[in-house]
Amino acid sequence: MRSYGLFLVAFSIVMPIVSAILGVLLGWGLGMTLGGTLLLATLYASASYIAAPAAMRIAVPEANPALSIGASLGVTFPFNIFIGVPLYFWMAEQLYAIGG
């Protein structure tokens, strides 16, 4: 954790936000409701802790699964619950206010 800590924490926060932006844009582009867009953005943002640990075990067998599981459940999940979902809702609201 000492050698990867800062990168791991930063990636665990930045990647869900980037993914949520894509989800918000796609939901808006598809004409989904605000709530549907929020749900899509949240699903996009949460993909890192749903799929990443299993994908890493298959793709890189020598990778330490404790790092991916620890980052996803210890950083990304709480971030999404307390900061992410309100942030994604705000982003969707702003886009819907601008784009109609």
C-alpha cells in the first residue's frame, strides 16, 4: 500500500467521476429522465468496484487482489455513497438545465 497508496486513492476517486460524466452524457443524449440519468451515472461510476477485482484476477494473475478490492470497497464505494451520488445528481441537473 505504501508504494501504490496515493495513486490508488486518486484513481479510486477520479475514475468514478470520469465514468459518471460519461453516464450523465449518455443518459441525457438518449433522452432519459433526470432520475434515469442519475441511475445510469451511478452505475457507470460503480462499475469499478463491481467488475474490477474479478477482471484484475483474470487479466493479471500476479496482481495483488487486496489492492483492487481494498481500493474499490474502501475508497470508491464510500466516496460514491457520501459524495459521488449527490455530485452525479448535481451534474445531471446542470446538464438538463442547460440542454433542456
